[in-house]
Amino acid sequence: MGRFRWRALAAAVTLGAAACGGAAEELVDEQPAPGVRVVLRTTAPFASAPDLQERLDDTIDVALAYWGGTRGALEGKTIVLVDEPHLEGCDSPTAIGCYDGRTLAVSTRDPSLGTFPCVEATALVHELGHAAIGDPYHRDPRWMQMDEVAQALEGRTGYTRDGVTGCAIYVSVWRHPLGTP
């Protein structure tokens, strides 16, 4: 299981010239492999919670176990958590997550639910699936299942601006109709 440590970087340095400007935080895997970078461009309360590092590690491990992948699938990859509810540069203009082969971009905001209370509830599990198995057209039947992952991640603490709350997991955030990009 990997661990992460914090270091601050300018947003213009992380992932090129960022339109959002300001500062970003980068979590860097301390183990030489897989060398995963995590860039936080979000104000979601869970992103500044003291348990984020542990939660990212656990979410990655649970998702990779589901997809049958290893941390080696993430070697040299960057996970970026962003505030925008829809991510530009994805196959769909309404995407809340996308993977381009190098970067797993994940929104911390659902257009209908608002800010996700925890990293486990974001589209991270879905994007980790792309990193682990590829499958850009969602042909694997596991894309429509994922109850097993939800059970493994349920019952956790979530965060709002007002304090602690539950971490509601909705598998609809991770599921995808089969045979479509």
C-alpha cells in the first residue's frame, strides 16, 4: 500500500499552464513505484481533511482489486481532483471524470448533488478502472455492476464546510452504459 506526502506547487507548473491559476497541492507517492502524482485543484472539504492520504490509498487499493489491476497500472500517472462539475477535454461535455492515458481527471462536484463529501464518492473508482483495464468503450460488464466496490467503501466519514457528515456512495457515479465512450 503506497503512502503520499504533501508539497506545494504552482498551478502553472502542475499540468502546464492552468486556466484556474493560484496554487495547487501535490501528493507524491513515497515509494519508488508506482510514482503516482496527485494534484489537488479543489476546495472540497475532504481534500484538506487529515485523512485524505489514507483515504486515497484505500480507494485506489479497493478499486484496483475490483478491476484486477495493480499499482503498476498507475506508474507515471497523475490523479487531478478539480472543482469544475464538468471537465473540459473529455469525450463528453458532461463528464465528471476522464482518463487520457496519463491523467485521471476527477471532479469533486457532481452537477446535481453538489460537492462530493469524500474522495470515495467521486468518479475516481471509474477512472481507475480505465487505468487498470483500458476499455474506452465500456465493454466489460463490470462497468454496470460495482456494488462490491460500494460495499467496501461504504460507512465512511464525509466532510462539508459545516463539519463531519456521512460519505454517501452512489454507484451511478461510477457506472457507465456498455458499448459507449
